[in-house]
Amino acid sequence: MPRNRLPPWHEEFVLPNRRAILIRPIRPEDAAPLQGAFDLLGPGEIRARFAGQDGLDKAAAAHLARPDPRIELVLVGAEPLPPGEAMIAGLARARIVPGTRQAEYAILLGGYVAGLGLGRHLMQKLVKWSRGRYLDRLYGDTPENNAPMLDLAASMGFRPSLESGVPPGLIRLVLDLQDT
């Protein structure tokens, strides 16, 4: 009897409210639903990191939905429907910074799933991917008023960094992957 197995990096995640979310790599077909839901994902400062200041236009959505697997992992938390049909509840990305042994992460969640464990789950996936690439460091910027994300990051071993170049209103959170 064959087992119902999901492909690599695919996982069903059940929220405390019993809503099922499929965690999977982003697909090109996700560009249109992502573009439609992008403004519902927050916070705005982090959305700008994914798409630029003008939002997620069709070209930016298409580019985001086709990550370079050699240097980048982009996961979505979506309804358990086929790509292109599923509403996207969350988006997580880790990208290796060229010429370094570090990656930058960003996570966006829809308000209706915030605080239900999806952010932690996505962060764990990004950390696992970064460790699998033998990187030294994973970092990302979080709005200083996003207490839930700051608490989540601290509980996972991330620490605030006082690096220069961090935009005002954001805090850089760093996880040293070689220490853990």
C-alpha cells in the first residue's frame, strides 16, 4: 500500500484553530495569488524588502516566484490547493549574500495566521536550510515594534545586532549558526 508522502520541503502544518496550511517551496504559478495577497501580508517595511518600495507588481511577483535554488529558498504557507489557486497566508525567504557565508531572511504573515505558530515553523525551515548550506550566520531585519517577532527570534537564539546600515525603525536579528 503506497504511503501518501509529500515532496521535499512540503509539509502540512495545522494551526491551533485546525486550519491546515501547506508549507512548500514557492512555484511560478503562485505569482498571481501572491500579487493579490501581498498587501495583506505584513509588516510593510519587510514587504518592501521583498518587492521594492512600489509594491509587488506583476514582474516582481514573477521574479519572486522563481527563486534561484543555488542561493535562495522561498517557502509559502498556503491553502492545501494547487499552486496558482491557493491563497497564500505566509511567505519566508532566505537568500545567501553574495561573497559571504551568511544569508538574509524575511518572513511575512497574513494577519489571520499571526501568532498561531506559522512564523516559528517557517523560521525553523529557514534555519535548517541555512545550516544545510554550512553558513555561518542568518540575519534579518524586523520592525522594532513587532514584539511577537522579536520574542520569537529571541526564543530561537537570535540576538539583536548593532550593525550600521540597518534602516531606521528596524532591528537586525542575527543567529550565529556555528554556535548552535
